[in-house]
Amino acid sequence: MYEAEEILATARQVLQTEAAAIKGLLKRLGGEFVTAARLILESEGRVIVTGMGKSGTIGRKIAATLSSTGTPALFLSPAEGVHGDVGMVMRGEVVLALSYSGETEELLRILPALKRLGVRLIALTGRPNSTLARHSDVVLNVHVEREACPHNLSPTASTTAMLALGDALAMALMQARNFSPADFARFHPGGSLGRRLLLTVAEVMRPGSDEAKVRAEDPVKKALFVMTAAPIRGVVNVVDEEGKLVGIFTDGDLRRQLDKNPHVLSQPMHAVMTRHPTVITADRLATEALRLMQDREFDNLPVVDEEGHALGVIDVQDLLRAGIV
């Protein structure tokens, strides 16, 4: 029978080895990575990702990540490439070739055809002096001290390093392209993630009929009753005679005021409210509301129109129900 501690010890060793492989990439990250990113950003074509075996599996994932984050990419199997699939590569595109040894036969066999097309070649390899590296425009070194495999044979730490560096490249490109959550949602229209990311504040917020609302001259006591009776509790919007938001008051504000002033209930709202509160308009994405609420540690956020009229409130519970959180 396998002892539990032996199983866990092996698992810990694997994780430590693979973590060390990724950490090693940090020391080598520099000009070559920047050059690779710029080659892709300056290209008007796609990124063609290619690799065999385990490297090919990692390459498929990198291609998918690039495509879903603003950098059009596709995967080309070198084995199929030598039988005609190189025809999918267009002149001037960028090829990202994965081979830890840099000597993968199928990959090397399609290099002449790729070179004739005038592509720019980026190599992800563990051997910077390999044949693949020598024929590449940019070499991204993913060398690891050893594989996580106990026999140092099965590609494990090396493929983890390839995957991590591929993710780093995709995210750097994503940032450089100013690829937004809305862009991400448009690339995922069929999934629940896309639907959630495209939800606007107007689709999630509580309407004005649900919000607690008082005038600036009303006493705090009235605001307390209004707040208690409203479907959204814990906050009251303070508006002027035109219905424009001039402040907010929360149950937390009330507790803090009571500590300082036992007569606070008779005071007018304009004397105790928070002026110029953080707000959001109904046309903004619900994910933006979530970010504001997380950054400022709010439970709810007033919603206003372009002129500042109070329209309602978006509550963290609304975001939970919509699956945003």
C-alpha cells in the first residue's frame, strides 16, 4: 500500500521543482522578451504557434490564450505542416515555435518553407544553441535545471516554463493593446463569462423606487426611517430639489455620529452626509462598479445620470446574483 506521506512528498517535490522553473524565468526576462512582443505587435498578421508532442499541447493552449486576449493566433502541427498545412501561413506573419531540445525533426523540416515566406520566427527552447535557435529571429530561453519527473525524463518542469512564458507574453500583449474586459466579453459571446462581463449597471442596479432617498434639509431621524423601510438598507441618497445627488448617508455614518453627538437625529442631512460621493452611471459595465466597490470597500454605489440625477443604487448583492463576483 502506498503511504500517504510518500505520495505527498512526491507531489511537494514536483511543485517545488516547477515553481523553481518559473522563478528561473524571471532572471532571464529582458530584451529578448521585449523584442518578441514588439515583433508581434508590429505584425499585421497572426501568430502561428507550432510544436510537437507535449510542446505542441502547450502551444495549442498558448494560441488559444493569445486569440482570446486580442492577438489573433492559430496552431500549426509541424507533422501536418510538411504535408501542406504550411499553406495556412501568410507572408510576414510571426511564428512562435516550441521545442525544448530545439532539434524536433518535424519542426526543423518546415523551417525552410517558413523562411521562404519571410516570417519572423520566435523560438521557445531550452537550448539557445540549438538548430531552431540559430534559425530564429528571437530566442526565449526556457531552460530548466531538471524535470519534475523523478527520472528527469518526462517533460514537466520544461512544459510548465513554456506555458508560463507563453502566458506572460499573451498578457504583455494584452496590456499593450489596451484589451479591456468588454473586448474579452466580445470574444466569449457564447459563454456565461461573456454575458456577465457585458452586463451594464442599468441591467443589475436597483431602480429609484427601491432606493432610500431624502432631501438635504430633512432631519437624520427621517432618513433613518426611510432607510429602514427601503428594499436596499444601509444607505440613503441625499438629493436636492432637482433630484440631483448631493450626498449619501450610511448606517455606519449614523453609528459614528451617535458616538460624537447624541442629538444627531434632529440634525439636517446636509450637516452629516458625505458630500461628493463616489458614483457610477447606468451605462457603465457592472464589472467597473465591482472594481470601484472593491477598491473603496463599499457595499453599494449610487447610480446617477449624466446630469447627476439619482437613478438608484447598485448593491454588492446585486452583483452576486448576476454572477459578477
